[in-house]
Amino acid sequence: MKKIGLAIHGGAGTIRRSTMSRILEKEYIKGLKNSLVAGWKVISKGGSSLDAVCESVVILENNPLFNAGKGSVFTNEGKNEMDAAIMDGRNLESGAIAGVMGIKNPILLAKEIMQKSEFAFLSGNGAEKFAKKMKLQSENEKYFFTQKRWEQLQKAKKSGKAFLDHTDFDKNLKNKYYGTVGAVALDQHGNLAAATSTGGMTNKMFGRIGDSPLNGIGNYANNKTAAISCTGSGEYFIKLTVAFRISALMEYKKLSLKKAVEQVILKELVKINGDGGVIAIDNKGNINLTFNSEGMYRGSMNDSETFIGIY
Amino acid sequence: MKKIGLAIHGGAGTIRRSTMSRILEKEYIKGLKNSLVAGWKVISKGGSSLDAVCESVVILENNPLFNAGKGSVFTNEGKNEMDAAIMDGRNLESGAIAGVMGIKNPILLAKEIMQKSEFAFLSGNGAEKFAKKMKLQSENEKYFFTQKRWEQLQKAKKSGKAFLDHTDFDKNLKNKYYGTVGAVALDQHGNLAAATSTGGMTNKMFGRIGDSPLNGIGNYANNKTAAISCTGSGEYFIKLTVAFRISALMEYKKLSLKKAVEQVILKELVKINGDGGVIAIDNKGNINLTFNSEGMYRGSMNDSETFIGIY
């Protein structure tokens, strides 16, 4: 049987053991585990990597701990605007959304766009109309309300800054957190897929779009190389076209996944003061979870090993 | 003195001499020439490639013949929603907008975002708010109304299809046109820049975002390699991460600009049935204008040669 594998993340940033309560730590680990198990169920039974990454991301989107779906942060106007992207490594088809409200699982909308429209990227009200046409599950504002996120918005407004944070943030802005969720998988048919979803920045203004919904930048999958999902300071990931750059280093410079990821995340991204990380899996099943921040909520699973980590 | 150069485009597609009137042909050539002259004025006097590409694109945005700025096509809802992207090859900084209404010159808004905000990509109302804050020139709906575009929308609505067309379209959809404008330049300081602007698709639905505002896909500049602006079937350009792929082939596989462009546009894009073209200039001043469609409104200028072409 061919090698299969799955990796997930729930965001990266200044996550320290010293400031994390043991109860919260347990909840994060449980959330990551549930997501891994859901994706694994699909690929271990011969299902597709595409379905697996959707299952894993849906679990994270439904968990208020993570900044995506239900747990999405609030914009400056007190709204929950979500972005998501999915890509199929078999044929390079992709689907993405930006600035979408009221959709329970943005990743499923991105998948519908990829599979059932002639488009690759829809935004705002238009994307919501398409979701309605496709009969995707919607939720009202109350569903997306979480007290913690609301308080984060009030703090952010006082300080006059927009935050990428999805957990908590430092008053002096020394600590940064990037709230995103993502999954990458290789199935037994040799197909790779990547999915990324986010609620964006707390106190987000001006309809900002980060790297998460940009296939080729925050999310990428290509059977020739690897599947990659990013989390971090979006604008810096855009600068480096991070996800496709990793793939290009593998395809054109013949670097291994590990070397390609490390060159981009630990060297090039660090050089321009960008922070965050990626989860990636190549077409041989090698998994890589690399970040240059203090922590990244992450997990991986294959036939021989299950791993969950935070710091 | 170092080599300088400039190239522009006004869209690609099924453009045939046999169906073009001589008067219209002259108007297109005049429009392209005015754009070239405006950009050339900047770099020939020692100005920056960034200012040159803005000047060239502004001229095209102000010309109702081209699908960008004033000449933007209508969405399904009868609106003019515009996308634009700009990138600075010196530092890989970029700015972009999607789904923006009422801004006279979208490329100047993209430039303001790049230079005066911490963001790289703004959308919709949010981007318009930022434009207001930056005091960019706005125009009312009347300014963007052109009879030809309005009639195109009515035709498109009747056929129930969305069109990428910016000039005219075939009833049987055998003919495709991609309305975009763009400019790339190399200045005497060795700096590259790229700018792309579009009014999108006639009868556009669901807030569709194409490749034009996606830096790394429809627009890219890197002093290490080249500056590139794309025009064509956006979803296919997204599949291949076209602009950055050309740059990656140069950086990682050491291909020349010509070989890199030809591999992506004449081989890989053709293979997946994508059509359109690119204008590109590398850091040595080599200019490349390649398309796999029947025509591309295009022009280029350097110290030794001025070229304008349609078919």
C-alpha cells in the first residue's frame, strides 16, 4: 500500500508555555486531535486527500478556539469576515473566497467554487450569493459571536491597531499571533490537496485580504511536488509567494521538501522580518511542520506516527 | 548609461485584422502609443520604473477603448468593479485592490496601498474607504458609463454568460477577449516594476476575482529576474501561478526570460487550454511580448526601438 499522510495547523505566533493555562492547552490539543482524526478517517479508508483536508478544516472551523469559521475574529465594524482556499494537486484546480459572512464552513464554499463553477476566486456578497445557490449551510451573527473575540476587538479598538491575533495579544504589540487553520494530505492514489481557512485580523479595516485565500501564496497543492498551507504575517507571505515558491524550489531546483521549506521559512522569510510557518507534505509522504515564530498549533499523522505540538 | 525599457499591453484574445475597422485600429494604436510615450518620459529622464508603469497604465485607464478605469465593463448588476495590482522589484513590496468602484485610476490606489499602508491587498467598500482617506480622485457612475460596454452587458445577459471580453464577442463564444491593461519597466537604476489594471468580466457575477489583482499570479516584479504583467483567461493563469512561475524558472532553473515566458505561455498554458499572454522585461532590459491568442494589444520601447502591435 502506498504511503498516506496528513498534517494540520491552527495558527502560529508568540505562543509560550509560560503564559498558557493547562486547561487551555488541553483544549487546544483536543481540538487538533479531533481534526487529525477526522481527516485520517477519510484517507485511511482509501478516500481522497481533498475530502480529508476538508474534514480536518471543518472540525477546526467549528471549534471556537481557532480563528476560522465559528471562532472568527471581529472586523473593525464588528463583523466576522472569512477567507478560505482549497487546491487539488491532481489538476491544479483551486477555489477561494475572501470577505465572506454567514457561511458556517468557508472551506466547503471554496470547494464548491472549485468543483462547480468556472471561477477560482469569489468575494464578498457575490460569494455569499453563490453559497446560497449551492445551498451551503449558513449561520446568523449569533453563531459567530464569541465573547473572547468581542473583547479582543474592544482592546484592539482602544489601541487603534489591527491584529492578526486569534488568541490574545500583548499590549505593546511585541507578541504576534496569526489565526489561521489549515490541512494538507496525501492519499493512497498519490493525490495531494491543501486547504486553508481564516477569520482574518481582529479590528480588520479596509477589506484587507491576507495570504490565506490566495492559492499559490498561502495555500498550494501540486502532485509533482507538495501540498502546503501557510499561517503568519500575510503581507510578508505575499511578498515571497511562499507556497508556490516552496513548490518551485522542489520542481525547478530539485530541493527536498525539507530544504525548500527551510530555505523559505527559516531564511528568506526571516530575512524580511516575516513570521509564521507552514505545514507541508510531499508526494512521497514526507511531512514538514516548520515555523520561525515561538509556537504553531500543529499536528500530523501517518501510518507510523501521530504528532501534536504547540510550542 | 544603463539600459532602460518599457512594455505595455491592452488585453489579448481573438483579435483579427479581418474584423477590425481601420478607424478603430488607428485609435488602438494611438492609445497604445500615448501610453508608451507617457511611461517613456519618466524613465528616459531618470525617473523610476514604478512611476513609469503608473503613468503608462493611467493613460490606458483613462482611455475608454480599454477595459480598465473609464472603459471598464459592467458586472451583472450594472456596476463597474475594478481590480489592479502593482509591484516594486526592488523590495518585492506590492499593492492590490479587488472589486473597487468609483476610483478614477485604480492603479494609483494600488500604489498608495503599497506605499502608505501596512497591507498588500484591499477589497470592495473597504478599499474605497482607504482611497477616500488617501484623497484619491473619485468619479461618479456617469464617468464610467460607455454605451458600447452597456450594450455588451445586455448581449451577455441575453446569452446568460459572463464574458472576459472588452471589445466585442462572438455569439457562439468561440471568440474570447481578455480586457486588461498593464505595463512593465526597467529604469536606469536597475529597478523593475509591474502594474496591471482591469474592469474584469462583462456580466461578472458572484464577486469574481481574476488573476489581475493577484501579485505573483497576474503581476510580478523582482529585480533578480523580471517584471511581468499578464492578460488572459484568469482562472488558468491562477492554476499556473503564471507571473511568479516565469520568475522562478529564471531564478531557480536559470532560464532566459524568453525561454521562461515561452515555456509557460506557449507550452504549459496551452496544454491546459488557457489563453492570453504576457508582457515582460528582465533586469538586463530584454523585452518579451508573448501570447498564444490571435492578438494582443501591445507595445514596447527602449533606446533603439519602438514597437506597437495588435495581431
